[in-house]
Amino acid sequence: MATVIDNTFTTTAGKSPASGHRPAVAAAPVSVLLPWLRAQSINVTRHAAALRPFKADEFGTGAEAPTAGHIQAVNKLITGLRSGLLNMSGKVRKATAATVETPSTERLQDLMRKKAHAHQWVRGIEKIWDFYFELFGLRQTRYAKCS
């Protein structure tokens, strides 16, 4: 008997959606569960990797550039938040492995809760990163530069 997960994450190649009829030679159902599950874990890890620290000379080296202390403080904040996100990424990876090993509705729901929590962190950290990127970048405009 098929489970809820089997029915939800299975597609039939070659079936015409408009007519609902199968061609003379029907393809076997193709499970999309495993690739989709693996993608969930990879996505969280990629987001964490994208939240990089700022480089010392990224915003110039003149008077308009943020000081080394500013860059260091922001990088410490981003690194600390990113560390928490990487920890969550590990939990998503473990939940993914458990769901792949023994698929069930409960395991899938646990995975989705962990992924949603990690994604909320991603959005929050991205807002902080964007704020400082814009703040430091504003100092580069022609109105902010010293003559």
C-alpha cells in the first residue's frame, strides 16, 4: 500500500495532463522525493556560505571608507550569526538523512520545521548583512566623500 509520501512525491513520466490518458507504453512512476529532500539540505548550507564577511578594502581605503574597527565589529556579528545558521544547517542535514532512510510524514514534517526555522535565520541575517553593506556603501557616494 502506498503511503501519503509516496503518492505526494511521485510523478508519472509520459502522462498527458490535458487528456489524463496514458500513452500506449506507459513509463514507470519516477520518485522525486529523494532529489527534493537532498535539495532542502543543500539550500540551507548554500545560504550560510553566501553570508560572507566583509573585506577590509571592500569599501575603499580613503577617508570615506569604514574603519578597520567597524569592519571587524560587523564581521564578528555576521560570523557569530552564521555559526548559529551552520549549526541549524547540520540539524537540517541530519533530519534529511533520517527522512531519506525511513520516509514518514512525521520525519518530513520535522525536516520542514527545521528548514523553515533555518530559513527565517537566513532572512534575518541577510537583512543585517544588507544593512551594513548599504551603510558602508553610502559612504562611497559623491556626497559623502571629503574634498
